[in-house]
Amino acid sequence: MDISRDRLEMLKEIMAVDFSLVELNLYLDTHPMDQRALRLHNEYVIKHKMLKEKYEKDYAPLTHRFTSDCPWEWIEEPWPWEIDYEMGGK
């Protein structure tokens, strides 16, 4: 499976933002008045949305929640968990 370096880097960035959002969510559960953390969380939500939209426009869907023409397009690209992140997609 040959994946471009740009695509791989974008996937890594999406995963990093996802991780940050989970951690900030957990932190905000116990520190709901932390304005700095809430501001950072909201920035990451926007960043995640933009990255995901760009990735899906340029490459392939990240989830199965999308419309499709016939044939079913979900199986046309490698699934995100099938990409070898350590070997640069090769």
C-alpha cells in the first residue's frame, strides 16, 4: 500500500489533535472553570474539523458517515487503521 508522505503527515496530525481533545475533555470534566483549557479545547475542535474536511476532500473518508455514489466508495481506499504509520505507508 503506497501512501504519500503528505497524507501520512495529515493523518498523524489528526490523531494528535484527537488525542489532545480527549485529554482536554477529561481535564475539563474536573476543571470546568479553566478558561484557558476551554479556549484551547475549542481551538482544537475547529482545527480537527478543518483537518478532517481537508483529508476527506483530498484523500478518503475517515469514517463511514458520508454519502456515496455507486459503487460504495468506502472500500476504495485503505482504511485509516490499515496504513503503516511507522514505515511511511509502505
